[in-house]
Amino acid sequence: MNPLATSSALQADIQQRAVPAALIDALKKRFAERCTTALVVREQHGRDESSFEAPPPAAVVFAESTADVAFTVKMASDHGVPVIPFGVGTSLEGHLLAVQGGISLDVGRMNQVLSINAEDLTVTVQAGVTRKQLNEAVKSTGLFFPIDPGADATLGGMSATRASGTNAVRYGTMRENVLALEVVTAQGEIIHTGTRAKKSAAGYDLTRLLVGSEGTLGVITEVTVKLYPLPEAISAAICSFPSIEAAVRTTIQIIQMGIPIARVELIDANTVRMVNNYAKLGLREEPLLLMEFHGSPASVKEQAEMVQEIASESGSHAFEWATTPEERTRLWTARHNAYFAAIQSKPGCRAISTDTCVPISRLADCLLDSVAEADASGIPYFLVGHVGDGNFHFGYLIDPKQPEERNIAEKLNHALVARALALDGTCSGEHGVGLHKMDFLVTETGAGAVDMMRSIKKALDPKNIMNPGKIFIL
């Protein structure tokens, strides 16, 4: 079995807690076939899209209501057994792994859109609703939910990891778009945080505390988020460049000039080649920017013309438009499939993903040095980035049976994070800490800040049953 990570603190916390038969019996009595100990189901819930491995959970419970979640957590608390919330399994940082054993609590069946308040531009959903399902439910109102992490993740999982994605440069992240939560605490109690009001100064901001807590403080069961009017006009464009530097320089100028671009994604030549093979596209195999503009027809035209002029000054060519929904969908589907295209390019490989974010003015410094290191390493990689807000991702493609490849990839990752932190950036722009970034978190925030996080965790979850072993070690 592969080591879970290079973190010494993490390896020290790999321990399986015993799950009493009485707990399993109580869960099966309550849920019947919705509680299972079948190995194939446990293994499915004991892995995610990360490259880490761990023993599967002892059982899986499929919740269909907040009451189901509260009962499961209360029983687990009584027995001191870990609970790991599960949505659709798209985590990249090992959030779903049962490193201390316990119960995987699947909320995927809690998939009801509870109330659409079009006049207030809000919607409340159960935690298992996915972003595509949400947008399908609200499209008749002329509104949409813009947070797009690529994968069709659940709103509960997106809230728990403070997700963002391609639209964040214009619409922000989950932190800015979650208004209220319903949460089951570590004691099995149901609480509500926030309201549908756009602002509040009432007490501690528990909503912001729980958004990004990665399941370590409670189980999110309902989410209220902001909606936005569908743009009157949308236009997308792809633009190839002679170098990554030219593409990054164009991005920096676009943002610094205040052009309200909705999306600007960088894809390097390696990744374009992989996407072409995977999706049968004919994109020029050069670094490119994939951009989208939202607004009135006149404003979209103006934005696009300004960007085209900026790009031409950096030596761009092949500026191509995609104005029909079908053309735009084809391009963005290719972007969202970049991860799977890369995995398929090296059969049997796993990806060590990075997730740094830096101030936009330091993007070129961080990105270009990291590209040079990756090229020199000999490890195949893909590179994509939501570069409009300084966030980018390398995926180092390794053979999981070759420890030396993992070691090289981890060294590249450490060097990249150190570079980002030196530029006043962060180790995680959107994927979260999970298992992989615990040491990085201490480096970024300092031991004092992590100790404060531990104090919050101990106060809210004194038995350490909520997704233990993630973010930091108690």
C-alpha cells in the first residue's frame, strides 16, 4: 500500500479505531439496507480522486434526511467512532479517506432543491444536490449558480472544501456565495447558521467557520446560496500564444485593467495535446487562454475587443470565437476533462495535484519557475489554471508502483508551495488541506494559528469523531 503522504505528522496519525458491533447493529436496525458493510461499497467510499490509499471505512450509511444524519452522528458519538461525510467522491486531497476507520456517511440521496427564492436571488438545497442539478432546477427563473469547480460536485462538498473554479475571477468562491447552513454537530444536534439576508452582524460568523472546515466540525445537510441573473449575452474565445509567459502576461494585463472577464483559463501545450487526444479536438498545441465574457451584447463585444488587442501585443495568434451554446459547451467540456485526459495519457498512473494561488502580480514569477522545474524533472505533467485570480494546478503523473516517481513529484510540489508562500500566496486556492497539505498549512499560517484551529476543533468535537486526521493532527 502506498504511504498516505510524505507528512510525518500524518503518518503518525494513521490508526484504525475499533467500531463496536453494537453500533453497526443499531445502524442496520434503523436503516436496514441503507447501512452496509459490503466490501465493494466500503471500498468505493474509502477512496477519492487523490493518489492516497487507506483501509476502507467499517460501514457506509446512506442518509436520506437530516434526521438520518443526526441519528448516525449521535450513535457514532456515543461510541467514539469517526464519521466521514461523503458526497460524490471528487475530492483531490484525501478528504474522504477513513484514516482512523469509522462510518462513511453518504449524503448523495439528500438531493432535493428545497426552495427557490428568485426575487431574492437565493436558493436552499440539501447537501447532496450537485451543481449541474441546481442549475437545471433554476434555469426557468433566468438565474444560475456560477461556482464551477469542474467536477459535478455536491453543494455540501463544495461548501465543506470552500470550492471555487473557473468563474471565481468574477463571481467569487463558495466563501462569498454561501449565506446559510444547516449542520449536524459532533454531538448529533441540528443547528442553523446564517439567514437569507445578504448581510448580518449577529454574533460569530459560524457559516464562514464551517465553509472550508472539510467535515471536521460537523456534517452540512442544507445549504443556502446566492444566485445570479443569466447574462444577456455570453461569448467565449480561445487564443494561442508562443509561450506560457506571453499568456500569463496577457492575463495580468486583463485583470489589472479592470476588464470584468468571467473566465480566463490557462492550458499549457502538454495539456492541449492530451485534451486533443481525449476529446478529439483540433486545438493548436500551444499554450492557450480559454476565456468567457458575460454581459450585454455591447459590453461583451467591448470586453472581447479589448482582450484581443491586449493579447495581440503579447504575440498571440489564432484568436477564435465560440458564440453558440454548443461551441462554448464543447470548449469548456474539454477544459473540465483535462484531468481525465491527462490520466488517460499514461495508463495506470495517478496524479499528484497542486493547488497554489498567488497575488496576480506575482503569477508569472511563480508559474514560470515551476514550469522550468517540472520540465527538468522528466515527470509527465499537465498544467491548467484559473489564472484570472492567480490560481493554477500542476498534475504530476506518476506510476503508483514506482516510489521514486512519487518522491520526485512531492519534491516538485514542495518547491512549488514554498515558492508560492514566499510570494505571499497560499498552499491551497480551492482544493483544501485534507491529508496532503498539513505541513504546508503550518508553514503558511504559523504554529500559533494552527493551535487556534485545534482549540476550535477540540471545543466543537471533543471526541474527535468528525473526519479525524484531516487539516491537522490533534
